[in-house]
Amino acid sequence: MASVTLRNIRKAYDDNEVMRNINLDIQDGEFVVFVGPSGCGKSTLMRMIAGLEDISGGDLNIDGTRMNDVPPAKRGIAMVFQSYALYPHMTLYDNMAFGLKLAGTKKPEIDAAVRNAAKILHIDHLLERKPKQLSGGQRQRVAIGRAITRKPKVFLFDEPLSNLDAALRVKMRLEFARLHDELKTTMIYVTHDQVEAMTLADKIVVLSAGNLEQVGSPNTLYHAPANRFVAGFIGSPKMNFLEGVVQSVTASGVLVKYETGETQLVLVEPGRAKEGDKVTVGIRPEHLHVDMQDYGVSARIMAIESLGDAAYLYAESSVAPDGLIARIPPLERHEKGATLRLGATADHCHLFDSDGNAFQRKIVEVLAA
């Protein structure tokens, strides 16, 4: 196992800077997930750690040793790619043993390593099969097994589940969690799927356009996002955003007034807020309630999506450019086109300034515990 430290890491292609001053500490044995939209730089950052991309600036340390100029094969890492990259003419056993053979490992050691990895991944009964005889999940396990046999200090996974169907993705997520518990090795995992990030990670790293937006536990990112980008990216369905201005600032929090004249109290530390400032109220779908009496906005129902155990009401409002989504009881009935009032209690609202930065919530300690 090993720690991974990034200090002021930069990546540029000629004059085009794609990663900017990335500072990150990954502890020994942590499961860290890089997440963000397509093009945010998460795979580029992983490839720099692996040594597959040159580092334009800053320092990368693995287990306390600077690795900027160390070849990939000597960094003590093993990488599992989105494509399984298995040799189709080889059996599972030979696929998993191939790297060790190239390294000149003795046959008894190779055999022990392959069979141990296969046992961990529950594919020991498939070792004589070839890749074409396997399901997608089994092929992915072989690719992981090939990495395990090398006994790396750090595992790197680059969107390893993206080629699998939805049901198999869920099953393989559980396998990754079990694998980490068993091996207790440092793991870095790249995905665009924030559900994978929330369910697997000890720590999530949110990236956007080459910038590190926030690092924290899944609970911290969900309940205390640092800015509007993180708030909108983490959570499914995404957070609702309502535009308004500060009407007043009191010891109780900030009272926001919408253009419709309706208001919403938000329990945040007022800090720099002052009357007239443009702000955005953030409310998650599970906290947006129908027919709130004290606070809220009028909205017109556009559609209702029933998922069996829950339902989502989609509505439009002039104060919410992207619309509103509220989670409602599955048997609750509303007519399409009807107007209702949607709002939240003050302790379940977030507040962002005109630059998208979050105000500190007064109850964040309770929510993020």
C-alpha cells in the first residue's frame, strides 16, 4: 500500500493548459474517486499518476518518492482500463499470468499469484476459458485479476464499468467495495457516474474543466457542497436552483426574495451577504415540498415520473431557469398543467453567491455527520 500526493500538478499541450494547480493528498489504503463531466480532466489526471502522460509542472509523490520522471513500470501501480484489453487467444490463466512472465517471475510464484487472484474474484473455475466465452462482468474480473497478481502499491481504475449493462454495474460496484475491503490497497477510480462515486468512495475528488472543485467524503459533498457546480453535479436528480436577491439578513439567516415577490428563508451564516445581492437558493428534490405555507414559489406541473417506490414531479417556474424537480410519494396524484406551491424548510436550503460560492450552512455539522 502507499500514499499518493499531488502538489501544484499542471498539464499543458503547447499553450493549452488542461489541468491547473491540482493539490491532493490520498492516504494509504483509501478508495478515492475522481468524478466530473466529460472533458473535466479526470482521466488525464489518472494517466499522469500512471506515467502515461507527462507532467507539465508540480510534483507527484507515491509512497514519499517523487515519480515525475519514473517509468510507469517502476511506479508500483497497476491500471485497469475501460476496455478490458485481454488477449483473445489466451486463456484466463495465461492472461492473468502474462505480466508476471514478462517480469521473469518463477513459475510457482506465478501459479500461486494467479490462483489467489482468481479465488478473490470468484473466477477460479473459469481459468481455462478464453475471453470470448465470458460475460462482460467476468472479463472485467479477469482484467482486475491481472492487476492483482502484480501486487501493486496503488490500483488505478479508469471507468471500468462503463461497458456493462445497468444491472451488472450495480453488482460490480459491490464487488469493487468488497475487493477494497479485502485487499486494503490504495485505489483511485475514475468515473463520470456520480452514483458510483457516492457508493464506492472514502473520498471524492470533483473536477471541472481542469480545476479541482472540492475534495471530501460523499456525505460532505452532498450536504455541504463548496459551490454551485458541486451542488449541481452531486445528487440524482440534481439540485434545484432558484434565482433571487437578498431581502434581509438576520441572526436567523438570509431571507431571499424572488422576482415574483415570494420569499425563502435560508439558514446560513450571513457572512458577506447584504441587501440587494444576487443569490441562488439550492434545494434538493427530496426537500422540495408541495403546498408549503411559509415559503416557496408558484410552479406549473409539466410531468410526473413514477418509479414505483417514489415519484418525481417536474414543474416550471420563472425563478428557476432549469425547472424544478420534487420527490413526492408514489401514490400522490397531481394534474398536468396544474399550478401548485413548492418550497422547503429553511434548514434544508443551500445558498450561493453571484460567483457560485456556497454560504456556510448553520446546520451542516448535523447533516454531514
